[in-house]
Amino acid sequence: MKVVALISWWEEDPSWLAATVSSAAKLCDHVVAVDGAYALMPGGTARSEPTQAEVVLRTCDALGIGCTIVRPKDVWHGNEVEKRTFCFAECRNVVTPGQDWIIVLDGDDVLTDVPEDTRVKLELTDKDVAEILLWDRETWVKDETAAAARELELPPHSVQKQRRIFRAADEIVVAGAHFCYRARHGSETSWYWGTDDHGLTPALKMHEVRIEHRTKHRDKWRKRQAQDYYERRNALRAETTAVRLMESTSGEVVRIA
């Protein structure tokens, strides 16, 4: 059994990328890293500064894990949905469907907790998805609301359950919204992730596996970029979870909002 880390990034601090890749090595045999900005990202470019890809490559080399890096010629015109679908397709070159696993990470993620029996649990389960804990380190100590936070006894961390580890399939497509994953095993299809309306496949609870999401610690410029992107995406209704799937005569999936 192989575990592959699927890392999507664009213009990250090289030290952050090194931390992300190094943390993935706690669990993974191979890294697939895909560069490039979404078309709706203000100032977005097709490729990050080249040293970032070099950091990914050199970190994988130092840790003895395989590495695939994709640096596209153009921005991702389909934004998150297009890029994430491409990422899963790229993984098919290094995984065996039904046997191997994919963990999805972004450039601001760090895999902080990986118990020794994690791979054994994945190998033995009959489920196709694993649910982990995603946590954020709050920034009260730096924020102007620090005094109020202390007064209210707010916790230093926020935690949420999230589907992040997926069994490799013949095909995994991202449909409608960036968190809606539809998998195909032969002629059978299932929803790996999405809303309750999708009828999600059951997930293995692996809450002892934890990923730190560091987005709150980005600099102000990057936070502003992200906020502008989300505002553009929402204004243009670039994503929707109200997706109905219909098979065309060619066998392709047609997405109808």
C-alpha cells in the first residue's frame, strides 16, 4: 500500500513548503505538488517563483520520498474546481486504484500528528474515506482583540473534523464546488466529500491524525488576496453545491447547476 500527498500551492514562503512536505513524509511515500494560481486570484500567475518548486524537490530528495511537480503554462481558468480535479488526475500516474491512498494538503498545511498505526488502519479498513482533525492556532497574542480574548477565556486553538484522506479510485472529479469529490470505482460511483445532500460514503474516524491549517498566520497582503478571490468567486457564482449529475451519450459527466 502506498500513501501519496497531494499538495496544491501557489506563491508560498519556501520555509512553509518545506514544512508541509516534511510533515507529509511522516505518512507518505510520494508527493504530487501542483503549482499555479486560480484565474480569479488578484495578480495570479501560472507559476510561482522557481525556487519554491526546488524546495519541494530537494525536501523530498532529502527525505527519500518520490516527487512529482507540475508547473502549468497558464493560470487555472476553472479555479479551484479545475485545479483540484487535475491534481487527482495527476495522482493516477503513481497510485493503484482501490489499494493506495491520497491525503490532500495545501501549502499552508502541516501534518502535525500521525500515530504509528495510521497506515495499518488505512490498509485494514473497508471504507474509502478517512476523517481527520483540522486545527488552527489562533492569533490572539498578536491581534488587537487579544485583551478581549483573554477576558472571554477563548481557547488558543479551533478544531474541526474534515475528510482529507481518500482511497485512490479509477477517477476522482471535483464537481460544482472545491469540496465536492465524486469517485468512480469501475461502474460504481460515490461521493467522497461534499454536503449531506450528496449522500456521502461513510468515513473512517481517524481524529488522532491532525493537520494544522496556518492560513491565519499569512501576511496581510496574502490574506487580502485570498479575501478578494473569495469575493470574486462568490459574486460570479463560480462554485455551487447544487449539482445534478447526468451521463451524456459519450459517457462523460455533464454538470448542471
